[in-house]
Amino acid sequence: MAGTVGSGGKRSGSGRKKKPLAEKLIDGKMHRTPIKVLDFGKIEDLDAVQVPKPRDYLINRQKQGELISADIRAELWKWLKERKCAHLVPMLLVDQYSQTYSRWIQSEEARSEYGALSKHPTSGNPIASPFVTISQNENKLALNLWNQIYGVVRENCSKDYGYGGDPDDPMERLLSKKPRGMS
């Protein structure tokens, strides 16, 4: 009976996580799994691609504040292009991330302007501002979308996919070290 309810089987996201391509190359453990090589002809042709024109909903006029989706989109596209992964991430995902992230910024600006408390419409008692909840939801969604984009870059980038921080910075050194016992 237990087999008919669909509760068995492999769970999505379970198991050992894939090792990034850059780490596989550094460790020299490529003998087990062959590297997936994508051939796109001349790389020079890909480098000449400009940021695609943003869709209307990313640049429409807003009632409250300025929506900076197009700026975030261009910055993310540039970051992906520098890592030669712009062709691997769907533009819809880039658009969704830039829209969600700009909405999060917009809700944080509203939260700063109006405060964390609001007045209940019927009783007049203080309640949590709706901008707090909106901010939390947008932040969670933006982080989820970023993890999808970053996962594509992490899996396919043969160079350092970080932000290229200062190697002399003590915090950068601390965060880039592997934990003890990891090999």
C-alpha cells in the first residue's frame, strides 16, 4: 500500500552536491567525469553581444519610487558575460531576478520612509507595516532566483566565479579557506 501513494523514491536536491568545474580542474580529478564542452564557434563573436533590450515591464513608470530593474539587469548581464556564462542563463531568469531585486529595494525604501509600524485600519492599534512582509517575501524570492543563476555559473565557469575581492583582505582570506577536514 505504501508504494501507491508516491512517498518513495529519490528526493529532489538530495545526495551529494556537484563539485564546481573550477574545483574539479584544480583538484585534477577529471578522470571520472568528462568535462562537458560546449562549442559555440568563435568566442570573439560572443564577446561582441550587447545587453539585450529590456522588456517593457522592467522599465515602466512606477507610482512609488524609481524601479531600477534595467540597471540591475545590465549589471548582472555584465557579470555573467565576464564569466562567459551569459549564454547559459535564460534571459527570463535574469529578468525575474532583476525585477524582484528592484522590488525588494523599493519595499526597503518604503519601509525606511514610513517606518516599521503602521496603524490598523479599524481599531487604530499599531501593527507591523505591510512593507516589512513585502520586503521579506521579495528578499526570499530574489535570493532563490540568485541561487539558480549562481548555480549555473558555479557549475560551468572554469575561472574564479566570485567577485574578485582583494586577496590581502583578511575577511576574503577567511571566507575563501576550506574548512578543516575537507579535501
